[in-house]
Amino acid sequence: MTITPLLSAAELNVTFPGRRGAAPARAVDGVDLDIGAGEIVALVGESGCGKTTLARALLGLVPPTSGAITFAGERLDYHARALKSYRKRVQLVLQDPSGSLNPRHTVYDAVAEGLRIHGRPADEREAVAEALSLAGLRPPERFFLRYPHELSGGQRQRVVIAGALVLKPELIVADEPVASLDASVRGEILALLLSLRDELGLSAMVVTHDLGLAWNIADRVAVMYLGRIVETGPVERVLTAPQHPYTQALLSVLPESEGDPVVLTGEPPDPSRIPEGCRFHARCQVLASGEAERAGVADQCRTKALPVLTGGDAAQVACHWATATATAPQAG
């Protein structure tokens, strides 16, 4: 089934000037990505791959160098008034509730802050209570006068989520929403996000380095490496039959994975010095093992750039080896 995008990025690029004469850093380098209404998309990759920059660009916090972002069929306008209106509809949930909540503000004030920034409604108290209830803090009045230090980590994260929900957004962008929480609480927060999708039709992009989290919450997965989406598709397709060696390596270190973990050597390359060919080739276990050579694509891996994956919900991969082995004739 083809999704109807709520938010779309087309040929999106975010480039930062180089320091002291260095080349510009291509943090987001030609990304097409769609998020459908009522859909949860997990954006997955190592630290430094560009996923947080992409998320900030989708939120309108970082203007793209080129490309376009479209929301509900309208191209995002970067004038202050248009951005203010857009941010009522698209809200950010940060990973560290302790850092994002003002310790001097009560829960009520923390949740009401967005309402006050965007124009206080007459029913502020009712709106705050409704948001807290949706976030699983019930009865909400019991939490109004509490301060962050009086709450558990899970409760603080629910307050942050309530602060996003109070504006009745259509999409939330959650940056590592459970990274700072105990394992026992993570499942509760993930279940909350799923219930918000089911009950409110809320869309979400969840930014994470954890493919296990993506398996538990996402409808689709987009795997990012060095500024590009290298594999994308329905969560069952990508996580049960990964095609890109990078996705395979990320999955191999999960506790439930079979076989030996793939240990990637080195760090992702500097985004100001993106290598020729496949940008993953210097760390690729398939190239190192000789499998790419046997498939006849080793030279392409080192020298031939791969196309940008298009948006939509179809399974796609940007990998010379995966393409060659998928189209190779079967023996026998």
C-alpha cells in the first residue's frame, strides 16, 4: 500500500562551512524521505551519521542548503511567522528529560509553556490536564505542582511528551526518546508512543541508534550512513532480511541476533571528506571478505557513486553488492 505523505523531504542537503579552510561538511547529502499520516518511521544510524541534523532540518530548526520540505502538501516557509505556525503542528521530544525541563518550573508550567508561546487559550488548565492524561500521568492534577526532581525518569519523559502533545501536533520527532531511561521503563514509553499513534493518528519520526527499538515501534525504517539513507522499507523487511552490509552489521550486535557480531573498523568518515564510490566501502565487511570481488562489483564499490534512494514506502537499498546479488541468476 502506497502511503500518503504527511511530511516529505526531497533532495535535502545541509552543508556546514568548513573551519580554518577545510572543505564544507555535507551532514545531510541528498535525502528523500516521506512520513505518512499515522505512521512511525525510525531513522537509524551511528552517532555522526547525520540523523540528528536531518531531524533538526525537518523541524525547521536548521535551514537546508538546498532541497525542499513539504508538510501536508505545502512547502515549508522559513519566515518567522510561518515557522511558528509549523512548529505547532510538528513538535520535538528530546532524549534527556532532565536537561529539557527547567528545574524551577512546575509540571504545569512546563506543559503550559508551548501554549503560552503560541498564544494562551482560555482553557489552558483543561489543555494541560488533557495532555498529561494522554501522556499517562493520571490523575493530571496530582502532578500540576510537582517539580522535575520529584518525578521518576519515566515520569519526566512523560512530562516532556505532554509538553509536545498540548499543542495537538500532527507529527512528533523523538530524538532517542528512551536512551536515558532504565530498561524497565523503556517499554512503557514505547507503548505510549504506539498508543498515541493508534488513538490520535499521530505520526512520528523516532531517531535512534538502536535497531531493536525500531523493531518494537516502527512501521518503516530508514538506515542512514554519512549523510545518506542507504536502506529503507517496512520494518519487517529491513530487519528480517537486511540487504545493506551496514544494516547487517548494526543488526548483528543485537542480543537476539544469531551468528557472530560484525565489528565495524574505524569511525564513519569525515563528512567534509566523503570518499569516492560507496561511502561505506572503507568499513564494509562484504568488501573486506572478498564477497564483493566474487560478485564482480569490488571496483564499483570503491569508485562508483550510488544513486539517492527515493521517498515512499517501498523497500530500497543503495549498495552495489546487494543489487548485484539480488539480480544474479540462481544456480541450478
